[in-house]
Amino acid sequence: DALLEFKSEFELRNPPEFLDEFIYDYLVPVDVNSWANSSDCCYWDGITCDVTSGVVIGVDLTFSCLHGHFKPNSSLFGLRHLQDLNLAYNDFNASPIPSGFNKLMGLRRLNLSHSWFSGQIPPENLHLTKLVSLGLSSCFNLSQSRPLFIEKPFLVQLAQNLTKLRHLYMSYVNISPEIPQMISNLTSLRSIHLHKCHLFGRLPLNALLSPAIKSIDLSTNPYLESYLPELNGSNSLVLVYLDLSETSLSGNIPDSIGNLKHLNVLKIQDSNITGKIPISIVSLSHLTSLILSSSKLSGSLPSSIGNLSYLNTLSLSSNNFAGEIPSSIQNLNRLTYVDVGNNEFTGTLPPNINSLSNLEYFDASLNFFIHIQTKFVNLVYLDLTYFKTQEPFDFGIFWHLKLLKVLFLSHLNATTTIDLNILLSSHLKSLTTLGLSGNHVSPRNMSSVSILSSQLNRLEMSDCGITRFPEFIRTQQYMSIINLSNNGIKYRS
């Protein structure tokens, strides 16, 4: 009866509009409509019962399309034997989180994330001392207007009361009044996610990096100060995920980073980290994502970077890296995303980079490369802006790119002339964005350019020395952005 009454407290609607569409790919809605008084609730979708007593011990209503105000005296609080409760990805219409959850003293796992709760998180719920997992993350696109927040003693009480807690998720919750020193006292933690929580002050990261910790996300807290401590064999033995992006992280990447043998993801972009990438990083044999962009790193890349055989994402843009791209990068056949733009790399792009058949995104813009020998295969996005080759640019490297959607070739060398008939009419059938600004575009047959792609919606051709309006633009029904500034196009009445 309590479950059916709880169901009746809400409307069943379409998925909330504030949720990202990508979650539809991995979440399957619980079929609450199948709940009926004539059947045993232990067989209802989302319900788990104790095999001996038959009492309800688990309620999983993740992404169930529940919509409405969450009552402070909800019938749900009558299920006193509950051990697992998941209400994530619903729409509770900016309701406050009720303090009534503290009646469910047997709870071990509580997930209220991304369901549009707002207001102060009641400290009374910190009396659930059996909790091993607590999810209170807010909705990222609603967190500014109707935020979830805590008052200052909250984290202190959390550390004192929830001594068994292994997983803490409070992203997009305003924790700003509290410097998170007490978090390091949660010695049982396996994962902690505090993305965009307005944290500030200095975090003792070395205390948080316990031997049992697996996942840390403190990203997008720009006033949170920390540094990467020495990572010896006694701490962080099983760390899999580390995201300190958009924080005031400073210092160097220690040589001991190579001791994190299980690390899959390392994200420290948009930080104040300095120095070189240590050679020991190639010991991270399970690494899938290395994201170090928009920091203050310098030096050359480790020549044996090709040892990272599981790497699929490499983002190094907007640093001060120099030297040549190591030829061993061609060994990384799982790569799908490479961004080395806005650095000081020189020399030739590795000729066998075309062997990376899974590569879809490649940005080598704003460097000092002088030669390109490779012919790309399956790219969807390619940016070679300011690619200053010493000889005329070879557009034949694009002829196999039938899937290419975005191509930026702005500001190539002065010896290159772009013939739009050749570039557009032969091969690039899927193109949606084309950037050619700052080049010499041949005026020959400008009015008769034919283009196979019918999806072009953005064209950048400023400062290209053209004098006639490109007539092919008129045939592009999806065109929404056109930049033809700083040309000599004359108006004809």
C-alpha cells in the first residue's frame, strides 16, 4: 500500500527536460505503470524484497519519469526496512529534501541525485549511520537558479556520523562556506565527487589519497588549492579516476605518478600545474584518457608515449609543449580524440598517424609544424589552422575523409592557393563547417563552384582576397553562419 500511495503522489510524464539526452543511452525507465494492487509487490519493476521475510528492502525508481512535489510526510518513509533507495533522474519540481529520510535507519544506499531537489540539505539525514553510499548531486543546469546547499557544520557532522561511507556524490551542491578539511577523515571512502561545489581553501589531497580510494572528482572549483603529492606504494594503490580540472592545482606532476598502476582517467586541464610530463607516466598501462590542456606544462612529450596502448583520448592543447610529436603515437590504435593545438610543436606530423583507424577528432592548430605526410582516414573533425608547411599544401590528404564534418584550414602558408572547385566538389560529402580564412582562394570559376555536401551550415572565408560572392552558398539550405569580411566583394545592383 505504501508503494502505491507513493506512486499516486506524482504524475508520470515524459523524461525531465533538464536532463542531458545522453543519459537516455544508458538508463532504462522503471515501469511504474506495471505496479498493481492485484499482484505481489516483490515482482514489481524496481522493487526488491528480502527472500526470507518478504519485506521490501530495495526501491529503485531511477529515471521513472516521476513529476511533482515531494511530500515531507511521504508514504515512502513508512518502508522502515529499506536498505537501498534510488530516486535519481526524476523531477521533484524544486522540492526541499525532506528530513523524513532519517526514519529509514536501515538505509545503506541513498541516491537522490539529478532529481531537482533544492534548498538546504537537512542535517537530520546524517543520522543514517549505516550509509555506505550517498548521492545528493544537484542538476547541473538548475543549480544556479534553485541550488542545493549545506550549512557549515554539515561536512563535519557527515565525517563524524557516516563512518562507513564509501561513496559520496554531491556535485553541483553549494558547499562554499566550508573548507573541506574534514573530508580527509572519511577513511572508508572509495569515491568522492564534488564537481562544481564552490569549494575554496587548501585541500590536503595527500590525506584524501588513501590506499582504498578509487575515484576522485573535485573539478570546476576554481578557488580550491592543492598540489599532487608524492604517490608512493602505500597510497592510492587502486585509484582509477582522478579529475582536478579547473581548480587552483599547482606544482608539478610528480615522477611517482607512475605508481598509479590502475589509473584509467587523469584530468587536470585548466589548472596552474607546471613543469614537464614525467617519463614515468608511460607506466600507466591502463590509462584511457589523458587530459592536460590549458595548463602551464612545457617540454617535450615522452618518446615512449606509444606504450599507453589503451589510450583513447589525448588532450594537450594550450600549453607550452615543444619538440616533435613522438613517432610512437602511431602505436595508439585505440585513439579517437587527439588535441595538441596551441603549443610550440615543430617538425613533421608522424607519417603513419593514418594507421589510427579509430581517430575521429584531430586538432594540430597553432603550432610550428612544417610538413604533413599522412593521409587521414576516418576523421570527423580536423583543425590545421596556421599549419605553415614549407611547400604548397597537399589537399589530397583529405580525399578519403568521407565522414569529415568540420574542417579548419585557416591561415596556411603564403604559397598555397585554394581552388574551391577541387576542395569542395570531389570528396567532402558530409561537411558541415569549413574554415578557410586568411588564405588565398582562387577566383577562378568562383561562380560555378559545385559542392556535393548539402549540409554545410558554417563558412569562414574572411580575408581571402575574393571579389565575387560565392554563388554556391545560395544552394546551401542549412547555412547559418557566413563570414566573408575583409574581402573585396563588390555589390552589383
